[in-house]
Amino acid sequence: MKSYRPVSPGRHVLLPCLLAVSLVGPAQAADLLTITRDAIDNNASLASARSQFDSVEAGRDVARGDLLPQVSASGQVAHNRLYESVASTRTAGVGSGDDRYNSAGLTLEATQALFDAGNSAEVDQAESRIDRQTYQLAATEQQVLIDVTSAYFDILRAHEILEARRAQERAIGRQLEQAQEQFDVGLIAITEVEEAQASYDQSRADRIAAENDLQVSFEALERLTGQRYESIDALQEAMPVTPPQPTGRDAWVDLAMDNSPLVLASQAGIEVSEDAVDIAKAQRLPVVEAFANYDYSDTDQDYMEGHTSSSQIGARFSLPIYTGGRTSASIRQSTYDLASSQYDFEDQRRQTVQQVRSLYTQVTNDVATVEARAQAIVSNQSALDATRAGYEVGTRNIVDVLNAEQRLYDAIADHADARFSYVIDLLSLRQQSGTLNVEAIETVNDWLSEERRVSLTLPRADEDSRYEAAMDIGAPPQPES
């Protein structure tokens, strides 16, 4: 397993020399599918969930052990000292007085449960816990997939917004230069220069914020995978933006009820609680077991020197008569826990239905939003051209031009945001319906382009060793096998 490289609190001081966004990818690049596989191999939360599943699975063997033959052995070796102050008149002089001797003993016993309702119910509960943990592990896997995908497209979103802000800053910068030149020759008032300066300062601040968002987005991806990526593939302009299939909210709700690991885990939790009730009720039943034992003892005491041995084989049972109300209280407690798990299942079911319906509606709206945002770019470009033409003939002022430029670049950023929201919402819908898997990630990965890459240029080790030292915290723990 590879070393983790988490975010260092001091990295913001290195931002000016770290950040450089380019469409020319470096030698090492990764696409969504590669990064997803890295996350499946290295994500700490997923590794923890796998270990927890192994632990729950081992619990079944623990529960089964009480139903299998039990063999025990005990023994002792002792040196004994006997002090007597009174001697029997009939045996005077025989065996009276102090005595020192050695003794040894050995006991072997084997038992086999013939009827134990409590242990049988514990085995059933262990099986139910495995079922529940299986669904919880699947839910964790799907959460990792959606987290990685969201982090990946957050990078692309931040990159496209940054490109729009950079273009906006350049355009307004040129406008500011023109305004300053016109003011210098007396064609416009100082007010228009100040308006242009204020717009330029705002665009510069927006660009800096976008650079920070890109940096943070790369670091979020590193946390999920334990890897550092210099570049990732960008989204194609011609990506398909279509309504989710199958069509209809009810169809997706049916998928979720059959496949959602969160719903199925909650349902399995009811079975775990039902088994707990059976365990509590079993405390009122007898326990029957077969047994065989062998005892051996040896001593060198003067008047008892020699050894003895005995053996037994048979069956025995035990039945609790009165436990101070403990059994009844345990049954009541487990019954309340069962009711709680039933309510938890209903809450999870309702929550999943609501989220699936909302996400289906959101994805459907995203399709229309992407189209509307694309048209908004065309409309704002036309409006900017007309405003510039009016400014050149004196019918519009510089404030109108600056506002038109601001609206155009906002439209470009909003269009990029809408495209990535569509992808994330579509995959989130699959997650809530329990159908998010690597195959779905492969489909989205086909929408990426190797020709356009988003890169984050980091310092080489010989340029800034502080960054390497801050990022390297050593290898993750290696559990004992």
C-alpha cells in the first residue's frame, strides 16, 4: 500500500509557486477510472469497512464455538504441611503430629451441547450481522465512488471557472488600459477610469479565489486516494446530456427499494434485533449437555500414600428458576431495540425515496439548465458585442461595457458549473438507487478527453523539499494477518 499524502496546513504559503493550470498535460496523467481504482485500493474509510466486515464475519465462528465440543484440563501440584495438636486415643501414635507431604491432581472434562437455544440464536444473529455488514460495506464502496467522482469533477469545475476568471481579468485589464488612454487625452472622465479599475480589482480577486479552489480540489482528491496527481483528463465539450434512464421517478424508487445498500442494511438490522429477542427469551429455557470427565489424584502422605482416580459420563441440564427479574428485563430491552430498528428502517426507506425523487428531478432539470446556460453564453456574447459597438459610437458608457463583460464570463462559469452538476447529480442518483458501480464510472470516463488535461504543477524535490516533507507522513498501518 502506498504512502498517504495529506493536506498540510502550511501549504497556502507556497501557493504562488505551486499553482499553474494548463491544457498541455505532463507525462504522468490519470483519468477518472484510474483514480477510482486507486481509491478502491487505498481509501482509508473503505479499508476500515473491509476490516470491520472481516471482524463481523469472524464473530460467526465465535458464536459457533459454543455449540461444538468443549474440552478442558486442569491440574495441580502442591507441597502440604499438616499440623495436629490433638491425637485420637484409639489411634495414638499413628498418624498423629505434624506431617509434610506432596500431592498432585489432574482433571479432564469434555462437554457437548445437546440443547442450547441461547447459543443457537447467537449463531443466527451472527449470520444476520454478516448480512447487514455486507450491505454496509457496499454502501461504503458506493460512497467512496461518489466522493472520488465529485472530487474529480470539482477539479474540472474549478479549472473551467478559473479559465473564465482569467479571461475576464485579461479582458477587463485591456478595457482599463483603453480607459486610461482615453482619459489621458481627455476623451472620458476620471469616473469611468475608476469604474474600470474597480471592475478589474474585482476580477483579479475572483481569479485568485478560483486558483485557491483548484488547489483545494486537487488536495481533496489526494485525501481520498492517498495519491498525488499532476494532471487529470478533462471533460469533452460534446458530452451527452440526456435525461436519466429509465424514465420516471417511480422506476428509480423501485430500483432503490431493491438495490439500495442503506435500505437493505436497515432491513437486515431488523433481523439482528429479532435474533436478540430470541436470545433473551432463550434464557428461560433449559440447557442440556453431555459430559465426560476423569479425575486423578496422588499423594505421599504417610497414612494415605497412593493415588485415586475416577471417571464419569452422562448428561446434565440446568434451568434458571428465578433471576431477580433479569430475564424479563432483558426481553423488554431487546423488544424495544427491535422497535427502534423497525423505525430506523422506515426512516431510511422514506429518506431514500425522497432523495431518489429529488435527484431524479434535479437531473431532469440539469438537462434543461445546461442547454439554457449554453444559450445564455450566446446571448451575452451578442449583448457584449452590441454594447461595445454602442460604446464606440458614444451611445453606451464604459460601465455598460464592464457589466456586459461581467455577465458574459458569469454565463461561461455558470455553464461549466451546470455541466459538472449534471454529471455529479446523475451519479448521485445511481448511488441512492444502489446502482452505482465501476461500470457506471467507466461510462462517465468515456466522456473525458486525453487531449485536454488539467494540471497542477508542483515543485520538484530539489526545488522545495519543505513541500515533500509536509506531504509525506509515512505508510498507513499494516494490520497483522
